[in-house]
Amino acid sequence: MDGIKVDPGELRASAGVARALGVELDGPVGVALGASTAGAGRLAGWAVARGLGRLADGWAAPLAALRGRLADTAANLESNADSHVRTDQAVADLWKAPVAR
């Protein structure tokens, strides 16, 4: 199987990117949802108020789910990296062990 190589460092780097994306989303998402909710409150009685409220309500759950998926992806990549390191070490230890004859 030529060409197959798993680099735990690359997995950890990818985990860092996924984690950073999730954190980066928090600011703009919070601002957008907060502005929609606040705008809906300030425009009470206007037809657009209900639409702004529904906008915030409609996007809150999918954006939270996206944040959760990014966090889960980061955790899974870290776990995968750790597993590869443990497996490599276990294989190396077996090769170092004395052979019973």
C-alpha cells in the first residue's frame, strides 16, 4: 500500500483549524442574531418585526449545530491523532520485544 501515510501532526493542525472556525463564527453569528432580535423588538407593531424575529429564531439552531459539528470534528481529529500515535508506539514496542523461540 504505497502512498498511505497518516501524520498525527496534520490531524492536530486540522483539528486546530476546525476549532478556530467554530470560535470565529461565534462573534458574527452572535451579532447577526442579536441584531435581528433587537430589531424585531424595536419594530414591534411593524410587519417586518415578525420577519426579523423568525429570521433569528430560524437561524439560531442551525448555526449552533454547525458550531457543534466543528467542535466535534476537532475532537475527533485529535482523538484520531492520539490513536495513531498509540498504535505506532505499540507496533514499535512489538518489534523491540524479544522473540520467543
